[in-house]
Amino acid sequence: MLTQKFLAHLAKLPRAERMSLIEAFLQSSKLKIQDPEAEKKKAAEWEEVLRRRREFKVETFDLGEDVIVDRDEIYADRGL
């Protein structure tokens, strides 16, 4: 629905304003399109980050009974 309202409003604008909006949209799109070499470099950096990550082991423990957490009760002490 919002898109239809936007397009209806856009149709009412003068041609010059429509063209300036299209140009602004294209400039924004050009900024988002990156150089393929930069994309390869970014992917290589991400692979390095993933390579350096180490696995970890999660140890479980038992509190002796089930703990029911009541968010309202916790925050009531803080006055929130």
C-alpha cells in the first residue's frame, strides 16, 4: 500500500523532480555496487577470521532445581 501511495505521489511531481529522484537513486545504487576485487578481498578477510576461530566446549551444570526467571520480578528491584 505504501508503494502505491509513493508511486501516486511520484506521478504528480514535475518531470524535472522525477528525473532528479531517479538520478539520486542511481547514485545511491552505484555506491552500493563495489569493485569485484574489493569483494574478493573482503571474502578473503572473512575466511581468515573464520580460520582463526577456535572451537570451544560448553560445560553444563545443574543448579539442583529448575530456575524460573520472571523478568518483571528481576526489574522490579531496579525500579524499571
